[in-house]
Amino acid sequence: MGGSFIDFNDIKERSIEERNEARKELGFKDSENIAISVGKFNEDYSFGEFTEYISKYLKHNSNLRFIMIGGTKNDKDYQKGVDSGATMVERVSYDVLKKYLKASDICISQSFNSMFIDFAGIGTANIQAM
């Protein structure tokens, strides 16, 4: 199956055991607070503005790990994410994305772009994060 899709069979409450297993597989500590964002590394997703917030937040809160998934190292704004202190993860398969979502404590939808808010409604990544 190609493109954006949602497998509604995957939308279920994850157990603490599933969370811990996903964290172990991805190399995260149990003590870390994980915030995840899924989307392209560009201004359509307010990427530059969001990385500024990450940078400011991490200066005062070292217990949170930001993970940004969805673009490539060749994206114009990729370096902004690296410079912000976020963990940058290029595009991944749906199965790998599910592991990241299970491992996370919170999923952030960072777009301030009115095109997405007015016309796209709730995005696929938001539904998958449920």
C-alpha cells in the first residue's frame, strides 16, 4: 500500500510493556521524556519556527528529548533541526514509525500553516499517534 494511509487496526492503547519494548529497540532510556513530531522538514510544517521553540526549551529542560521524523538530510531546513538539539530521523517505514509512536510520551503537530489547519484538518500522523 503506498501513500498516506491509516490502518485502524493499529489504533489502540499501548501498554507500558509495549512502550518499554519500543524504547529498548530504539535505544531510548526509560527515564527520558520523549516528544515526537512527524512531518517534512520544511516551512509547510512551520519547521523553522518549531525548531526555535525546541532550542529555547532544551536550554532549560534537559529531561526532554525531541525527535523529528519525516524529511531527509537534503531538505533545506534539516540543519535547523540538528542545531536546535532535536534528534533528526529521516523518513522511515510505517512499521518503524509505529515503534517511535509507541516509544513516545507526546506527539506534537507543529504546523501553524493555515493551509493545513483550514483544509487538511487532522493529519494522518495525528491519527496514527492515537
